[in-house]
Amino acid sequence: MALLTSSIIIRASIDRVFDAIADVDHAAERISGITKVERLTEGPIGLGTRFRETRTVFGREATEEMTFAEFNPPTQYTLIAESHGSRYTSTFRCREVEAEEADGRATEVTLEFNATPLTFAARCMSILMKPMLKSMCKAIETDLSDVKRWVEQNESAAVRIAGA
């Protein structure tokens, strides 16, 4: 079961939405909480692609190395990161939904975030972190809202994940 789950409807095709959320090379331009992304692997984004993402978390800059552990365009991908004795898993799922606007084309994006403590210290910290879940949920909702705004405002912008 996911620790945090959030969903949003984006008025665009599933292919366009998937490409926009999986395009980590341009994430800092689309998501306000991300300050920098550094790709660690060359070639098209896909299974095994690694990158470092820097964002502001609780008022401090934090950098995490992430890997695409699953990559199934245009419906799902999973990112994993290990840090501070925990494994973090973020799964993005896209599914087409009907919409009255956007020529009836819309996509629901659901993000499931989970943190699994791997060490005793991390298990202890996970108990102390529970009060911060509301702030983490708000950050996830802001990320999804930022992507929605970018996709819907830049309908004609070329977005294509090579290899997808």
C-alpha cells in the first residue's frame, strides 16, 4: 500500500501527458519544486535511466539519485531512490478518461509514493516523520498541478520521449 497517493486530470492525450511527466530532462522547467536535474545515463529515457534531481524539501535543498525501475509507455513508470537508509518508490500511472473539454481527451495521472526503511535508524526516523506527511502530500499535489498547467498551456509544444 502506498504511503501517499494523489491524482489529477489533465486535458490532453495519454501519450502527451506520459511524455511530459517522463521527460526528466525538462522537469525543472515544468515543476516549481525542482531546481535542477542532471542526467547520469545517455540515450533515450527508459528502463534503467538514472538522474539526480535537486529540489527544495522543507526549506532545504536536497539531491537524490533516481532510477527508472519500470517504464511502460504510455501508462506507467516507477522511479526508485535509496537515501538515508530508506528506499523511496514513486509510481506514476496514466489512464485515459472522458472529458467534456479537450475534444473528449483527458488523462488521469496518479502518483503513488512509498518509503521503505532499510535500517534500524530509518525505521525510527519513519515514526518521527509521520507528522510531515501532510507537507509531503502537498508537495506531490503541487508537482502534479505544475505538470497539468504546463501540458494544458503548451498544447502545441513538441514533447517526445525518445524510445517511448
